[in-house]
Amino acid sequence: MTKTLPLLLLLCSCGPTIVMERPIAYPSSCPAGDLGCERNLNAQTLAYIGHREAATALMCEVEEIKKVLEECGSGSSP
């Protein structure tokens, strides 16, 4: 039985390898009631999971940012 245990452990440890294109990042939390911080973190999370247009649209809700971002004029704004 002692000879089969190392073999069993070796076979169990040879599972599939998971490869990710980019690391998962969890943003920090915002102070309570800070809507600007929450919007920024939500946009960052959307961008991380591949929804860049939604993140841009969310950021374009702020007039100062809307003026700066070129993408806002291309139909990605809400």
C-alpha cells in the first residue's frame, strides 16, 4: 500500500493546466456613497472582462471624460 500512495498522488497531481490571457484583478472597494469611485471601478471591471465599449459608455456619463474620449462620438455612448 505504501508503494501505491506515491503513484496515486503523482497521477492525481497531473491535472489539466489552466492558461489565462490576462490575470483577474479585483479592484479595491470604494468609500460608502462615492458614486464616482464606484463608476470607475465598474468601468475597470467591465474592461477586464472584455466589455470595453460598455466601460467607455459608462465613463462617458461624465461630461469632462466624455469630451476627452474619442470613442464617445463613435456611437458607444448610451
